[in-house]
Amino acid sequence: MIVGIGVDVVDLARFTRAVGRTPRLVDRLFTPAERDLPVHSLAARFAAKEALMKALGDTEGVRWHDMEIVSDAEGNPEFVLSGVAARIAAGRGIGSLHLSMTHDAGVACAFVVAERGA
């Protein structure tokens, strides 16, 4: 059963300018494993984290590092949750998160579906 959905869009030029003006932004938003990716991939991951927060519903106390995007065995993106984000997901009975990300034509977009159960 779907218990939450979230979508977010990021303007690539604006995101690139923000990272250029504030280099520490990358450290604040992304885990060490995510930081060395190209800026368009970082923008998609930022959109994914925003979309996840929408899908979770309650995000009080969630930190950016509580949400990491990794690749599964087939190369598909998936979340690894920790901290408050993991507790919220467990508390809502979320057993599966589905993530789709893209970047094209100057935008990055992500869509998240949260399902109850395993």
C-alpha cells in the first residue's frame, strides 16, 4: 500500500550557481560518498532528498545526511536511511522506497513512492 509520494524539480543553473557561491553547501547536503559526483547528479540527488521528505510527511529533525542515495546491484538508485529519517520511515511502517531521478533540458527531477510493508 502506498503511504506517501513526493516529487521535486531543481533548476540546474541555479543549483550550480548556489554550489559555486557556497562550496560548503555540498558538504551540508551530501554524504561523503555522494560529494564527488557531477553537479547535475548532485542536483538530482538534492531533488530526490526533497521528494523523499514530501513522501515521508513528517520531517521534523531530519538531516540531509540521514538520506543517502546509492546504486543497487543493477545500478538503479535507492535510498539508505539513517537517523531521524529512518525512524520516521519505520514509524510509518514504510518498508519500500521507490526512487526515479532524471536530468535534462536544464532541470533535475526526482519522484519517490513510499510503500508500507516489505
